[in-house]
Amino acid sequence: MPTDLTPPDPSAVLELISAFRRTQILFTACELRLFDQLAEPKTVDQLAVELSLNGDALERLLGGCVMLGLLARDGERFVNTPAATRYLTSASPDRMLGYIGYSNAMLWKLWDNLPDAVREGTHRWKQTYGTDSGSIFKEMYRGEAEKREFLLGMHGYGLLSSPVVVNAVDLSRYKTFVDLGGATGHLTAAACRRWTNLRGVVFDLPEVLPLTTEMLNQTDVKDRVSVAGGDFFADPLPPGDVYALGRILHDWTEAKITKLLARICDALPTGGMVFVAEKVLRDDKAGPEWAVLQSLNMLLVTEGKERTLGEYAKLLEAAGFRDVTLRRTSAPLDVITAVKG
């Protein structure tokens, strides 16, 4: 019988083999602050002198950045593209440098131990860094610099999603939006900006609140937002009729989520809403891409994982919520809402 001797297309495999090289071009360019220096066009020689870099090696790196669409070339000079200026320069309010730095300094090393995480089903903090405090966030907040870098990284990433997710849900009948684990307050600020009927409360660990206050004071809704400190697993929750959980539930086990959702349900008035912002897996758990990759990231970094709508609905309904609704968005996060029955 005739056989098809044409081999399968190797493109997917070849793309994956080199994917880490693209990532390291971005990480290295950010670490060297190339994008800060290239707000104005410069030649390789100019940049090499300013940053004390090897000229030949720098030219190769700059070529990589052009290939990735991060820099443009005008003759002998290089300059930032608009995306690089907005997201990769330290002067930009929308910068993502914190998250990139966190990914480079911490996540990169954790991901190297993915095989053992799959074998054992546990995070890799002790294997990677030799420490295990018993608290994921104590690991992330090991020092003031690390804590600030991590939180600002989450802030830059959150600015991409928060305006989208608060616009996906009708919050016009509510009064107080309480953002549990709200960090820098970007979700609360976006909610109050979109819904003028709302006042906001950002609730987070006391050591986070100085940065929360600093960031909120830079917003146009600072007069409608307050902060409160505590542990949402143990301390009284501020009163409100919407409790938001932005990229919170994916950090934790089902047992801890059950405890937290029960506390929220107890605190809410009848008809109050829980607002869950996560990227929700499809039922086959093979997409969307961001949710699949983030679920593996959670395996390495936390106790948690990404979940399907059915898995979230089961947890919410067990805690006393009803009318569980998913709104998918084009942003890095979707929204699940439910009301207290």
C-alpha cells in the first residue's frame, strides 16, 4: 500500500526550542535598561559607551530587540517602539518592569525545577532557594526591595486587566467595593473610576499598605478609596456589598478557598456580590493559553492552580452563593460573579 512519506511540520517544535532565547532577550534588555536609554535614537557606539557594554555583543542584542518588535532601526541608530516606551521604560506609569524583573530573578529559576514539581505536586521554593517559610508571600516579601518589586510588577500587569474587568460587570446598584488582597489598589481605582456610585476599600497585609497608599494617592479617585490592614483568612473583613478577589483564589487550595468564600458570604448582605477576577480554564483544561501557563506557574510558586468555571461554581455554591456567571474578556483576566442567596 502507498504510504505518505511527507514528514509532519516541525514548526511548533522548532518554535518552542528557541522560545526561551526570545524571553532572555527581553529580560536582558530590561536588566541593562536599554529602553530607558533609547527614548531618543542612538547608535551602538553611543549606547555601548553610556552603558559600558561590549559593542559587538550589544549590536547582537539590539538586533534581537528589533526582531521582537521592541526597537526600531533608523539607519545606524536604534530607538524604542511605542510598546517599549509604554511598558518597558522606568518613567512610564504603565511600566511592566517589576513583573519582568520578578519573572527574571525568581520565576525563571523556579521553572527550571518543573520536572520535580510534576513528580511531587508541590511548589519549588525550598528546592530553588533553600528556604521554606511556610508562607508563599513571606518568600515573595523577603525584604523591602523584593516586596516593592513584586507588588509594582503586579501593578503594571494589573493595569492591563482592571479597567476591562470592572467594565464587564454592572456594579451600578452597589455602594462599597472591598478589594481583598488588593495590593496597590489598581482594581479598586478602576472600579471607582468606572462606577461613580462606588466607594472602595483596599484590604491587604499591614506591611503592604504604605505602597497601597502611595499608589492610590496618584489616582484621580483617591478621595473615594480607603485602606485597611489584616489577613483575610483570620481578621474581620471591612463591610461592603461587593467583595473582589483579583488573582487571589488561584493562589490557594480548595480548603483555604472554601474558608475564605464562607467568610465573605457571612460578611455580605443578602444580594451582595463576590467578584472573582481570574483567567478561567476551558473545560478541557487546554486553553486559554494564558490560563494553562499560569496554572503551571501556580504549581511552581503557590499551593494553588487555575480552574474551570465548573470548579469555581462548585466552590462558590458550597459557600452559599448563587447565580454564578462567567464573563470572558480579551484581557489577561476574566470575571466570575455570584450573589449571596
